[in-house]
Amino acid sequence: MGAAENYKLDSFEIFRNVINNELTTTAQTRHAINPSTGEPLPDVPLSTPEDVDRAVAAAQAAFPAWSGLSQDERADYLSKFADAVDANKEELITLLGREAGKPPQLATMEILGCVAQIRGTSKFRLTEEKVEETDERVVTVRHVPIGVGVGIIPWNFPALLGIIKLSAALLTGNTFIWKPSPYTPNTALKIGELAAKVFPKGVVNVLSGDESLGPLFTAHPGVAKISFTGSVATGKKVMQACAGTLKRFTLELGGNDPAIIYPDVDVAKVAPMIAQLALIHTGQVCMAAKRIYVHEDIYDTFVAAVANFIKSSIKMGMSNDPEAAIGPIQNSMQFGKLQGLYSQIDKQGWKAIPVAGSSFGNNNAGGYFLAPTLIDNPPEDSQIVVEEQFGPIVPMLKWSDEDDVVRRANATQMGLGASVWGGDQARAERTARRLEAGSVWVNHFVSVGPLAPYSGHKQSGIGAESGMEGLRGWCNIQTVWTAKSSSVNGK
């Protein structure tokens, strides 16, 4: 039997917590909903405060030995973990598609992204830095692990965003507890089972539960670090809760990301990329284009090209449809919010450009499906522009003056991502450097990876994920002052 076979899971229908490498159930259970059909998914544990205490205790007990390993040794474990995820990728893709509402191509991208993230992170090494050396002393700065970390993961990328946090936490010597969203717990629990096959007891724990579970972790005195991805409103609550014990925290929050289109772009090439950038995962991506500013000289042509591409090439479908590019809204809460936003079209007098293809509505009964829609040049102070939509309804906006469009793009409390598109590369780069966002893409489709950090400016977050900056966020700084000749030696 090869290494890959050793990591294969027997079942993807039974879901249990992972605490101290033991698969445990709870007296009460709950279930999420398949957003493509509205049908219930398999039951998952409903964790209690006692389960939280056991998981924290297990992670605390595992911390001394795990943090005592070298980075190379911890990286070897991560490499085996990547092998384990890869060995189960087909089953994980199917499972993720069902619970997240992602058609196969999107679910595949996320699971393969998990494998790449683990492998990429495992190649990093934090090194000690000698900041001063004199005849009398040496001063060295080290990065040391914090302790027990908890990742609170959202529903839009329930596997990848958890893996990003887990990989960085483990490589730097922390132990980790994964708290998935109540809307998407299943894939995380199976990834936890794989972790139990690879890591020592207590290093990785995964607990599912309802909305009460997150606050149990943010208040727990045994937790040293919280890494949260989610809404600004909840991020503020996490920050307040962490203050009680002065926990370290990283917050990756919402965005209202602008895309600026210059008049010298190749419309035939750029319009399809903007369409995909706006509607990736049905717009449920924090770094998707949420406000599309198109120069007035090409506005009508560009908007028509975007609309035509969506109609002809972006198929909406079920999670088992291999031809679908986008799927349903992931959950009833977000579906209801978006229905409220769609209802404003007539109330506010917005001009809607329907772009749903002919396949929309086919076999979608029971699911949380909404027709992709462009809004034609709404007022700058309208809800569709001011607030992040997080769905397939996107404002198209005109501009004529560079300084003015930069001002408008920056006129938000958000600052997560932005993109600039133009034939004059130098001008596009100049504009990009004026935007108040943690990540800016120039003539480039939005992407992230293990090598580069991503972070939020303003109310889009605190701290960074991925890259060396992401690793440092899982560490305390320790400065060591060492005398070259000991004055305390009596000899």
C-alpha cells in the first residue's frame, strides 16, 4: 500500500469533530443546507462549551512538543498533509461543491489551491536576525510561536481560507483549532480527519457548531490568537472579545473593490476578464470587482461587451454541472440580503441590464439562485455603490477625470482590493499606487497565493495572511541580548 492509500478516508457521509486526533460526536447535531437544492446536508456535531475546553486543552498539551520541533520537521508534516489532501481531492471537490454551491470547476480550483497553499507555505523559513554586534554583545531578534491559535472561517471559501490559516500557524510552531462556518462545516471536518492521520495528537482540532461557537473561542483564556475572516461587523465583535485577554488577532474583512478601466484597453480582451472578476463565485468573493468604473469614451461599448460575455459564456448552474461557471448564493441569510438589494432596483429607479443567459432558471428550483444583473451608472451615493453587494448584482459607473475616479474609488471605509486596466502600463501602475487597498492588480486577474501577503486597509482588516508577513502574524517577537564575555563568571 502506497503513501497516498494510507491517507484515503473511508467515508464522506459521516461527520465528526476532531479533538486530540479522536473523532467525536455530540449529543445534539445540526445540518447545513445544499444551496443548489435547498435540501439538508448530513448531520454534523453541535459543539458545547465542554467540547471547546477539551479542544483547547488538547492544543495546549500539544504545544510544547510541536513548537520544539525545527521548522524543517514541521514542514515535513505539512508536506505529508498536502499529500493527504491531494489523495482525497476528488471526494473533497464533490463535498465542497455540495455545501458551498460551487460547480466543479470552482470547487476544483479551491481544493487544488489548498494543496498548493500547504506546499508553498511549507517552503518558507523564519530566520533569526542579528541586529547589532559589538565587542561587548550580540543582539538577535527571533520570531517565536504564540500558542494555541483559532481560525474562524467564513462560508465563501470554507476550505482554502482555513488552510491558509492552518498552514501558517503550524509552520511557525503554533497548535491550531479550526472553527468552520455553520453554513459550510462538512469539508472542514473531513480535512480535520486527514490532519488526524498526519499530525501528532492535539496539533490540529476541528469543531463544528452554531453561531454560539465562535464567541466561546474568542473569550477562552487558553486561546492565544484568533485569525478571523468575515464581515466587518463581526470582525469588530471579535476584536472586542479578544480585548478581554489581550489575544493576538488577525482580521480579514469585507471589501468594496473598485476596478478602473482606461479608454485605451482592448475591449474584446478586458471585458470578459472584468465580467469574470465581478461574478466569480456569483460575486461572493471579498476581492471580486464590486464597483466598475469605465471611462466615458468607451462606456457604452464596454458595458455591452461585458453584458454579452456574461449572457453567452458565464453559465449559472448546480454544483454538479460541469459546464457551469457560477452557482447559487451560498445561504439563506445572504440570499435574503440580496433579495432586498434587488428590490431597490425599481424603488430607486436604477437602470438594470439583465445579463442572465438562457440557461438561468433551468433545474434551479429550490436553490438560492439570483439572476446576474448589471446596474447602469447609478448615483455614487446609492446603496449599490456604497455597500459591498457580495452577490451577482454589480454597478457600472462612468468617469472622465483621473483624479476624480481615484477619489471616488478611495471614497469608502473599505480597502481590501482594487484593479486598474489600461493600455498605457505606466499610467495604470501610477493609478494603482494611488489606491487605498491592501492588494492592487494592474492588467491582471485577481489572484492570491502562498508567496505574497494579502491584507486590508482601513476597515477591511488588521494584519495579513499568506507570505512572510502572514507567518510573522502567528509569532511573538523576542529580542535576545547576549554578552560576549560574561561579567558574572567568578573565575
